[in-house]
Amino acid sequence: MISTAIRVARVGSAAELAAAVLMMAGFPAIMVAALVPSVPAFAAATAVTYLADHYLHRQGSYLVNRLSKVRAGLSIRFLIRQLLLILLLARMSLSDGLIFYGATACFIAFYGLQAPHGALVTLIRNRRRLPVATRNVDLASRVRIPDAPPMGLLNRSAEKMLHLDLAAVVGILVAAQLDSPTPAFLGIGATIALGSLYVLALMPYVRGKKVPPNADKILAKVDDWLRDYKPETVLYFSGSKDSVYQVNMWLETMEQLDSRPLIILRERVILQNLAPTTVPVICVPGGVHLMNMDLSTVRVALYAANVGKNIHLLRVPTMKHVFIGHGDSDKLASVNPFSKAYDEVWVAGRAGRDRYAIADVGVRDEDIVEVGRPQLAPIQVRAGVPEGHMPTVLYAPTWEGWDGDPGNTSLMLAGESIVRKLLKADPPVRVLYKPHPFTGTVLAKAGAAHQKITALIEKAAAERAADARFQADTAIRTAAKADLARIEARLAVLAGGGGEKGDEAEASRDGVVDVAKYEEIGRLRGEWNDAYWRSFPVWEHRVISGSEPRLYDCFNVSDAMVSDISSVVSDFIASGKPYAVTDSAELGVEEFKRQNTAVRAATILSNSAAELGGLLDAVRAPEADPLAEDRVELKQYLLGPDEPTSIEQFNTAVANLTIKAEARNVGQEARAAAGAAETVV
């Protein structure tokens, strides 16, 4: 029941739901206390609403943010509390006293301070919002951008200002209880003084040297930087906050380009959630600003998603435009008819080319280039179980999806059967369970299945640890844990060394990555991953949640995988290791393979997981694996050849298209020159 209420109210936890209930129930309680009248009851109910309101705002609660849509926003809630306090004084027959007049005058004056406060905050934010935001672009040496105001002044400013009424409210309640005006006027004085000081503290940031240059000057300096840097290949991206992974997956590839790279984003929220990178990044929300930007040296533009804003760059004829997508799969997005708007479409392997031919959406075969999947480079290829290791099987189910179709994931229909059979396997195997982070967010049944599987694995791990047949090398584990502690401490220092930027303008000014620190973090993360796997025995079952270790790290320590239809399967194929996919919708083996290219070399599991033995046999005896050749062929069909490497293929494709763009531009210049000569003659 509580989980249903949490889902309906769209709150994140039971504590958040309780705070919301207390806040909503608190206001009727305040009204009753005012009518009775009872100062202690009024004070208690008021305290509950203050604390609940503050907690919900700290949590960024969806529910409390939506209250403004039903005319119960933040300012209204404070106003209601204050009006009810006036009602309490009237019910206590204090309407003719100094306390009543002081309270009324205080709240009117306090609200009089809200207008200049809100106006100043808005003006400061607007003036400090640059027409572009950047990372790894040297703006500091080109234009003066002043430091941001202290975050304490602007962060949740409305909430902070409104809470200054607390001094007056407490003073008035104490005065009403003691029937003495002195506490009331002390509290009123504190509220008005603090509110006035807050307004005065903001005023210096709307004038003089504390205001950034205007938009035209900033844009001119960015163009100066572009002319000096001379970008050649651009990764262009537009989308919502939830789609930021689509551009993040290409960052490492952009860092490895032979040409000078640049990333252009269209939404500030994407920049705020972009992963660290050494590539220069320019976020240009305005279409006109983008179209006026000096991109004359760019020859290749890469697009990771088909979105409407792509037209703002597609209109530029001096560069060649390429759709690279954000994954290679059998989904309809992989054969979007919009793709014919680009000069070329780059796919991983032959499968991508065939999808477009079958779909017949207007993309010509000669415009398709196979470049592999550079993102899969960290996945290691290994045949057989390392000597001295127990076979490891990774269970990585996907989540239930937004539509809640039980066939999306194996968790609810087959998950328990899969895990039980793996835990009881003889000879034994080690089980790693890494669920999708969204598991259980739509269907409570999926969350319950996840909890049950987690409990099964943890119980089996405890039993194995107590079994005399399984011995752990405590010296290795102790050393690994010491390494983990050392690495994590260093990573914490590196992460905190730069400090948080005050705002977007300050982050743009100072947002040039420290390459040495960036490289050290990358190296330490690799060392952390190695130490993590050494920190527990090679036979220990494990539930892996959170972002670390990453999915590809789990691939590399596993000898086989069980999963569902998702990009996880397509990526695992790069390892060449045996894998199984669950036909949760019970389409049947042949139809399941017909609909999903990525399972054509997989062991297909029914919901009973009866076929799991075939996967385990392939792990234990690779030489007798009946699907080994099929996996080799499927890997090349989906992802292209191993040699040359994907990044080499990608760089070659960029270079070839750059030549085409240059040839086109030279031809246009020659035609223009010939036309001018004819005009003169």
C-alpha cells in the first residue's frame, strides 16, 4: 500500500511521502488551533509544516513542486500561515493591541521586500546567463567574466527569503502566550532587518564590474576562439536530460579522433549532465546564435540522434553530415527515414547496412559506411575460464520498460528459475547479478522479483563462505581492500580539488579540464576496478548495483552471460563468449531468432530456464561449444571485423568524408570564380 502511494504521489521514499502528508495535514491543524485558540497547538502544527516543507524542498520533491499548479505554491503556503497567525491573535482578543498591529505591519512590510528580492535574483541570473556555455574553451584569457555571487544568496533564494519570517512568527507566538509585546517586536525587527540585508546583499551584483559582458561580446570572443582552434569534426547533440547517455557514449571516441574535435550541444541541461571530457564543448541554446557561429573550418558533423534541432546545422553546406546514432540494434530508431537527410549513415557492421535495405526508407546503400563500434574497445575477448578460477556467469536482465510489458524483462517470469539453477549448478559456478538501475520503477512486481533474487544470491554467498570447500586467500583480500581505500581516498581528493563552480558563467570561464588530473582519474578507476575484483574470492556470488563496477567490467570478469533483448546483448557479443537470452514473451525459438538478430548465436531460454545447461556446457568445454562459430560470424556481421580496430575505421571514415567536403568546397569556389570572371568580361 505504501509503495502504491509513493508511486501515485511520485515521491522518492516513504520519508518523503510522510513529509508530504504531514505538511498537507499541518495546515488544517494550524487553522483549528487558531480557531480554538491554542498557542501551543498552533506552534506545534506550524513547526511541522515548516520542517516538512523544508525537507521536501531539500529533496527536490515532485509533489511539492506541483503544488504551485493548484495555487498552493511556496509563497501562498507562507502567506496562509501568516494569515492564520493573525486569526489566532484576533481569536485571543488581541486585535486592539500592539502585538496585532505589529504583526500585520510586519507581514505587509515583509511581503513588500519580496518584490525587490525576487527582481534582483531574476536580474542577476538573467545577466549571468551567457548566450553560450562552454567547457574546455579558454574564455578567461579573452573576456572578463566576474565571479558568481555566493551560492548562499541565489540557491533556493525564494525559500530562504520566506523562511526569514520564522523570527517574527516565533516572537509573536511567544508574545501572545506571555501577553507581552516585547518578544513580538524583537522577532519582527529581526525578520525585517534580515530581509532588508538580504536585498542589500544582492544589489552589488547587478551593476559595475560584477556584471558579465553582453551577449554580442561573448559571442564575438567565442568566434575568436573558434578561429584560433579551427575545429574540423563536430559532434552535434540535442535532447532531454534523460538522453544525455546518447552523447556521453561518444566522448571517448571524440577524444581519439585524428582531427580537431568539437562538441556542440543545444540544451543547458545536457551540458550540466555531460560526463568529463577533454574535448572542447560549446552549448548554444539559440538557433540564431548557432547559425551565426563561425564554423567555417568544420568539415564533418556527426549526429547521435534524429531530432528537429539538427536542421540548424544540417543547413550548412560546407560540411558533410553523418548520422552515427547511439547504438546499433534491431529497434525502429536504427532505420529512421529521417536518416536520408544526411550525407552518410555510419553503422557498426553489415547488419546495419542490411537493416536499411530491408526497411527501404530511402537511405542509399552507397551512403552507408561500416565503422564498427569504438565504444566496445574496453570489452576483452577471452576463450575459456582462466586457470584457477571458477566459471563466472553474469545475469544482467533489463528492466520492465515504460509500458510495463512482462515480456520486456526475464526478472518476473524467469529470473528466479535462472538464478536458482545457476546457484545449484554442478560443477559449481559463480553468479554475478547486475540489474538495470530502473528495475522496479514502473512495476512493483519487478521490484519484488529483484529483491527475491538478491536475497537468494546473498544467502547462497553466505552458505558458500561457510563451506570448508571454499577457501579465501585472506592476504590477497586484505591487500586489495587496502588498495581500494587508498584509491578511493585519492579519487576523493581529485574530485574535490577543483571545487564547485558558482554558476554556468563561472564554469564556462574556468571550465578547462586539467588533463593530468583527468588522466590520473582514468588510471585510478582502472586500478580501482582491478582491486575491487581482488577484494573478494573468485568463487563468491555477488550482487552488483550502482555505477561501479561498470557493465563492461562485469563482462570482462565473466565467462558467460544471461540477459534479455537489449543493447546489453549486442555489446556482450563483442566478447565472443557464450551467452543466453530469455524468450520471456514465449515467441518460440525460431520466431525469437527471426525477430532479433542479436540472439542468433545465443542459447535461447524458456521461462523455466531448462535450457541453461547448454550454456554451462559451453563454458566448461569451449572446444565442444556448438555455437562458437555462429558467435564469430554474428559478431562480424553486427560489429564488423576486429582489424582494423573500430577507432581506426572511424578515423578513416572521418578522413575520407573530409576529403569529399574539401572537394565540394573547392569546386564551389572554382565555379564562383569562373562566374565572376565571366561577369567582368
